[in-house]
Amino acid sequence: MTTSADVIAVKQGQAGRLRLNRPKALHSLNRSMVREMARALLEWRSDPDVRIILIDHAEGRGFCAGGDVVTIANSVDGAEEAARAFFFDEYRLNHLEYTYAKPGVAFMDGITMGGGVGIALPCRYRVATERTVLAMPETTIGIFPDVGGGRYLSRLRGRLAQFLALTGARLDGAECLKLRLATHYIPSDRLEEAKERIIAQPFRTQAVLDELSEENVPAARIMDNLARIDRYFASDRLEDILAALDAGAADGDKWAAKEAATIRAKSPMACKVSLRLLQESPHQLHFVDEMRMEYGIMIRLIHHPDFREGVRALLIDKDNKPNWQPTNPAVIGDADVAAFFEPLPPEEQWRPFDF
């Protein structure tokens, strides 16, 4: 058993358990946490006694609220190496999970955002509950849905990817199940039973999760808005999407008015980069290509003023009044966006663990 302040890595029965243990920060990830998780996975990869990986949180509420962006933002100001190192190591963990030979089970019980999505969605089994709140809200702080977000979102039906990336909309457990972001929906009071049974009989993981799954899952509310989402978010241009929403609002669609206001509160640059990401991600043949591309985008975007301004407005001063640069998306040209997607110099590029 390895226990650090913020993550617990332990073998139980035939399972390797990774337990996030930073309750006061809703288990937000820091660099030491992602490195410890990766270290344990690398060790268990060749351990015949470990048949399955379980990822959950120990104390407190929430599964994982994402990366510790306040620390990252401060690192950009002070020692850029620290910010680069966090994303480099985080994406290594994401890729390690995605390519891991042994199945994983993520228990997304509570808030699952940003980096939390990045460690949950690579798992073969993803358990949602009535407390699940999943979102990729990065455009709120001037960045984009990373940690594989381009790959996961761009594979959703219709124009859900564009809607979720731009608005940061929160999905409940039933919605996650319906959109296949979750594989199972289990009441939170049955999770401990699920874990105990999987640890005892990992070869029955699928059966255990099926047996404990809720039969009467609540309705997935987002399904009622699919036609709206496909219509309003049909374009890959931010200005077109806003214009469509404004037109809907003018015709009395209150939902369109609300979503237009939501998007206008986000970083215009981050929104445009996110839309471009969703066009580029389907062309990345392997997950390693996705991670390399996302790392290059992130390293450039954290130097854009909107990142620090978004973190200030949302998480530090909490005035929710960011001063985006620029505020008008129309002045951001295609070349401005394309610059974020240029490959980094070879010596600076992200690379996975050497297997």
C-alpha cells in the first residue's frame, strides 16, 4: 500500500485501487497525484495479482473537480516549467489509462469535471449515480476541453460536442448513461457493495455492475433539447452559433436566450479554439496523437491573457466578471486560432511513457 497526502494507491484482493483523497479541494488533481497514480499503474501493469483497477474518491463529496488550475495559473506567472510539467504528466496518465491492458472501473459519484473526466472516461466501466455532475467547463477560465475531451466529445451524436464544449453544460448521471459517457447507473448507497464484490471476483465485474444497476433510471433531460442543439449549434463558427441562438431568442425561445448568454460569458478565444479542436480531433488516428495535439494547444493557451483572467474571476477574486481579450469573437480570425494548433518544436513536444 502506498499512501500520500492526496491519493491512496493500494492493492485489495485482485484489484488495484486508486483513491483520490483531497476532499477540501473536491479532489482536484495536482502534479503529485497524477504522478502517484501513474506510478501505481505502471507497477500493477505487470503484477499478475492485479486483475482490475478501481478509481474512486476516499473521503468527502465529489469524484474529481478537475486540475488545480489556481496553482497552474500561478505557475505560468512564476515558473512556467511547473505548469508545463503538470500537463505533461497529466496527459501521460490519461494516455496510460487509455492504453492500459487491464480493465478499469471509475466511480463517478459526484462532481466529475475537467481532469476528473480525463481519468474516468478511459476506463472500460464508468459508473454514474444520482449524485453525478459531469462537465467540461474549461471555456469559463479561458482554456478548452482537454485531457482527451476533443476525442470524447467529438464522438457524441449530432452537435452535442459543440454545445457541451461552448456552454460547459452539466450532465447528471441519467444523461451520462443515455449519452454513453457512463456505462452503468447505480444508486450511491450500493457503490460499496459493488466495490467489495468486484474486488472479490474481478472476473465478474460486468455482471456485478449489471446486477446492481438501477432499473428505473430517471429521464435524461438533455434528450428533449437534441433538436434545438443540432439546429442552433450546426455551424463550426462561433458567430454563426450565437446568431442562430439570438434568432431563436427573438422568436421567443427562452432556452436559446439562456444558452446565448452562457456562451457570451465565456472566453471568445477559448470558444473558437474549442470549436476548431472538435474539427481536428476526429482526424487524430490514435489517442497519442490527440494528447500531443492537446498539449501543444494548452501550452500556448495558458500564455493567453484569458487563462489567468478566467482563473482570477472565477476562482480567486470570484467576482465572475472576466475581462476577456478580445471580447468580440468577430475580431478573432482563422489564422489567430490556427496558431494554437501549430506543432511545438520537437524537443518541447509531449510524449507518452516509453512502453
